[in-house]
Amino acid sequence: MQFGHFDDEAREYVITTPHTPYPWINYLGSQEFFGLVSHTAGGYCFYRDAKMRRLTRYRYNNIPVDDGGRYFSINDGGDVWSPSYRPYKKDLDRFETRHGMGYSRITGERGGLEASVLFFVPVDVNAEIHQVTLTNTSDAPKSVDLFSFIEFCLWNAEDDQTNYQRNLSIGEVEVEDGAIFHTTEYRERRNHYAVYGVNAPIAGFDTDRDAYLGYGNRFDEAVVPHSGASTNSVASGWYPIASHHLKADLAPGESTQYTFVLGYLENAEDDKWEAPGVVNKAAAKELLARFASNEQTDAEFARLGEYWANLLGSYTVSSTDSKLDRMVNIWNQYQCMVTYNMSRSASYFETGMGRGMGFRDSSQDLLGFVHLVPERARERIIDIASTQFEDGSAYHQYQPLTKRGNHALGSGFNDDPLWLILGVAAYIKETGDFAILDEMVPFDNDESKAASLMEHLKRSFDHPLEKAGPHGLPLIGRADWNDCLNLNCFSTTPGESFQTTGNKTGGVAESVFIAGMFCAIGPDYAALARRRGDEAEAQRAEKAVADMRQAVTDHGWDGEWFLRAYDYYGNKVGTHETKDGQIWIEPQGYCVMGGIGLEDGKAVAALDSVRERLNTPHGIVLLNPAYTEYHVELGEVTSYPPGYKENAGIFCHNNPWVIIAETIVGRAENAWEYYKQIAPAYREEISEVHRTEPYVYAQMIAGKDAERHGEAKNSWLTGTASWNFVTVSQYLLGVRADYDGLVVDPCIGAEVGEFTVRRQIRGAEYVITVTNSGGKGAALTVDGESIDGSVVPYAAPGSTVHVTATV
């Protein structure tokens, strides 16, 4: 069942009913100011950090779900309703939400009045714009009252929801020339404030929530919209809000338009006050002046469209499969940019108050956006590397506002260091910027401990070698990629973190997965060393990779698939010798990606086992059989019910590793089938099962052991976005950057018979036309000349290179 449709030409998903199975959201913003908005106007916004600079309030786990957001209420002759359906839930003659690239437009029509609200964050502006258009579609004049509504958060989102003994006394606002200023704590320790204004005269305002709603009322019972008049309340403590009242007289067929601006402003410490006790509002007035006319607003919206059109032109495909094209050209790349901005901090499943930017997460996210914004990828690499320690380990997370490591979570996730090598290699392949390796980067953000980025990579490479177990495999530490496989934890206390509780010491828990990673990523470290003229280091690295491959071959094979790990006591994890958790997905993909088992048949055998034991119509589950009891020696993975999350759920993040592995062994049909199983556009017709958005990936889909097999959770912010784009663009379609040229090596099902990829890189454009029979090993011509191999050398900037590939 579908609840809308794709509009590929407009780069939009069009939702035609408010009754989706779950709130379907979009992200606003591309630089420093961001918002989340659902198809019924729920959500919130913030500046840079969803925890420390939250502008508006949102309540997770709310009943009804998704109540609270940006509401525009209409009183049309006593009929009170909203174009967003919520909060009044009045039947609408027409409803439509269009989620586009960095904007959403919600339109509702009722009783001969159409109301449309465009939400967007302009490029380079720290503000959210709400452009409201009212149109009288009836044959009689109308007099309409319009009321805006947002609820301010008291900046720190966590403190806002916990510290009521203070927060119910400190809320402060100011009203000036119809604009509402949120100034809580500005008098004391803050130099920032918010403003919500509109480019039209107002008939009234409210800044106190109880005055607007009426004490004890729900949003749909708000007394101000129902009475048709604001109270001009000024909040003093309690719950500050911002609401404007505007009156519109509309002749039949007439429209009127308003621009509301919700902005974030900062003043220098010595420029906080216009006069004693009077907030310096000059910056806010300049901001409001930028949107004084609707023509100015239209121009900023057009600039946003140009921004996204330019970004998304770096990699495009044209094929006979519209679902493939829309995923590659629009939605997968768009989601990659959102994960670049958010990491795992703010979604409808992440409150933005816990995790910041992840060392592992952001290094992988980089793979999906480096071709879009390489200069920002460079900055992100430096930020990530700065949270590394001198022994090669790293803070697992850092805060986006401060860019400093998260001490509460700390270090000890032993896969983290290797991801930095992968991200840096991807950046250099894209840009040719080897100079980044000479950048001086601090350890633990301490400039006195700075070393070259190449030295950081060396310590990343050496970390799993220096922390190896009795089988020569890397020690797992607190966890590897799978945060829920906690082999040194032994947690028996309710509520404590499985990852950060005092781990046991002296154990020999090893990760076959990290070993596979090392074998896949290590060759890039060797290549970087060689290109810097350090042949001895390159050879040392290559020998270490060869030794690790042998260690996996000798100690990481279970007979039909790769083991997952060895536990604290040295017992096998992921073996046919145990009742549950016999086979795990991660090592089957990454060990093959690391070149293990390609010559002796183990790679194909492992992938055959994946197909037999782990595959389902909704994707490949993480392990099988699911755990049915808690194993204290394995940790959080066994705490989930069977079929959910890490306990045999379908992790859309690691399905791509199997897809890539299938292309490595040349099985195009398997790879293509696996891709379609989890790609959102191919799941749109089962949205009532899938539940989350049909235009972006989810982290998890419930596995075959779950009560609701096929139901997705944790959409938007997931490494799934980058890995699936890497998979489809670089391995299925087969066009990927290397150090000296583009590799053209497609391996996709015969169903995609012909396609053309346009790839912009290093100032040149490559037009690659593929005739595909579903195999592997393309014959290439470049500008009409046949070439040997699969690498098309980089051309001079400004060039257009025509490549044909026949598979």
C-alpha cells in the first residue's frame, strides 16, 4: 500500500494523506542551522548542536505521536483547522505534503480555503523560513484569522526536559515591532537569542503557552485560535512560546502570502546590549529585513534549489529502472548529506541529546558525501583525527559544537582507528589532495601533541597489530562495529551501559570482523605510504595484511563460513558448535572484501551460507539462529527479542558489505537482488509493512524471527546511507574513484541492460555508457580507443571523457 508517490522531476516525495504508518519526516538546513519537519508539521530546529542549541521544543514518546511543532491555525468563520491536519485533525478536502531537497511544503484545503506552508532553511542563513500562502477557492469573500505557533526550548534540550525546578522560573521573552524574541538566560551566561517574526502587521501575539492554549488544554483545544483573538501575553517563567495573529480579507480567487522567520542570533560579548538591560537586536532586524518581501523569500528558495541541483550533479545514472535512478540521483545522495550534517544525533529515533558525532560513524558517512562536498570532507577528517589518542585509539564520539571528545563514552572500540584510514583514502582518491597527509593534527585536541595526519594513519594501522590476541586476531575491546557484541562486559545490573560499564580485564576476546576490515583497509594505507616514497613502510603494511589474512584463514574459519569472534575465555562466537548465533553477517562480507578466501573457495562458500541461512525477502539478517536467552558473556546483542536490532534483525548498514562481496566474486544477480530487497524505493508498495519513509534507508528492518518481519525502524541517520550509495554507485554500477583514475567495473543484474553514468571528478566529466549482460569484467573504450584493464586515467579539468563498457 502506498501513501504517496515520487515526483522525480521535482526531486520530491509527495504524501497524499496525513495517515501514514509513522511520521514521515524531512530535514531542513545544509550548513549550521537545521530542522526536522514531519509531514504533519511536527519536529524542531536547532543551531549546530541538537542538544546545546535547541530552539524549539519537541516531546518524544508523546501521545498522540508527533504532537507539537510548527502550527498554523486558521479560523475561517469559526471553523478552526490547520493545513498540516494536526493538531485539530479536521477532515480536509485536500491534503498534500511535498518533501524536497532541504524543504517541505504542506498544503491543506477546507471549506473553500487553501492554505500552503513552505518550510525551508536558506543557504548560509541561520533561520528557518515558513512561507504561508492563503487562497480563497470559494465564490464568496472570506475574512480569515491566521495564528502561528512555536514553543521555545530553553536551549539545552536535555536540561530543558529535566531541570524543572529552575526552568519553570527562567523563561524570558521580549516583543518588539511584532517580532518575538526568546532571551532566556541571555542576561546571565548566554550571548545568543532567537527571534520569530513575520513580514506583515499583526493583530496580536502570545508568548505564554497557558494563555495561548488555556490551562490544561491540548493543542487542538487552544483557546486563542478558537476565540479568534490573541491575548498579547508576555511569558514570565513557565512556558515561553511565539504566536502571531494576522487577519486576511480575501476576495474569491484571491491569494495572500506571509513570510515568518525563526532565526538564531549571536552577539559578541562586548556587544550584547543596545542599552543597559536592552538586548542588542540589530542582527535580528537585519535578518528579518532579508525576508521583508515575499519576492526576497522566493529568491532565497530558488537559491536553495540551485544549491541542491549543483550538489546532486556529481554522480547521476540514467537507466530503464526509475527506482534505481531516483535512489542514486536523488534520495540516497540526499540522505548521505543529511548524515554528514547530523551523524546520529537528531532524528525521530534519536533525540539529539545523547550521541554526538561518531568517530566510526562520521568516517563511514564521509564515503557517501566526499564526492559532493570534498572541501567539507577535508574539514571533517581533521575534526575526526583530532579526537584520536597517541596510541591510535580514539574517542568514540565528539560533540559538534565543541569538536571535543565525549568523555562520558570514552574510547576502547577497537574498530574505530581503521575507519579513519578508509575515509582519508576515499578523500584522496576523490581529490588527489595528498597534501592533507602533511597536515599537523593534534591528538586528543591537544596542539602540543600534534603530528602529521599520515602519522595518525600509521597509529590507526598499528593499533589492531599492537592489540592482538592469542590467534593473531585483533582484540575487540568494548566492541567492534557491532556495538552490541560486548565480549568484555558481563553486565548484570539493570540500566548500566553495555559498552561503558567496567569491562573485565585479562580476557582474550578477538574480532574476526576487525581482522577482515584490516585486510580490506590495510592496502590503502600501504598505497599511501608508497606514494609518499616510503617503500619500506608500504612493504611492512603489505606483510601485516598478508599475515592477518593467514590468521583468519587458520583461526577464523568455521567450515562453511567465517567465525565472528572469540569471547573473553577464548571460545568461538559464530560457530555451528553453538545452539544460537551460529553465523553472523559482518565477517562474511568484510572478510571477502579483504580478499580472504578468494583463491581457496572460502569466499564463495561463506556467501552461499549467507544466502542459505541469513537471507530473507526483506534483507539479510545479522545472525542466525536468533538468541532466545541472555548470554552475559556476549552482552547487549542477546538482550534484544529475536529478530530485532542486533539479535537477528536486518541491519541495512551491513547488507551492502555482502552485496560488495558478491560483486567481488562476480555474482551480479545475487548482488542486484540483495540491493533491491532493502532499497526504499523498491519497498514503497509495502509501506504499510515497512512503516518508515519510502524515500530513505532505515537502520534496521525486523528479521524473520520477529513478530513483524519487514517493519523498519531508525530511519534517516544511519551508515546505511553511505554504504548503500558506495555499493550501488561504485560496485553495482561500477564507477569508483581510485588514485590515478576512475575504475569502471560494473557488476549488476541483467535486468538493468543498459545505463549511462555521468561522473564529475577533479574538474572533468566522464560519460560512461554501459551495455550489460549481468556478468563482470567489462571491455572498455575511452573516447573511441580500447584500453586494457578497468582504470580510465583522470583527464585535464574542463575535459569531457566518453567511455563505453560492455559486460
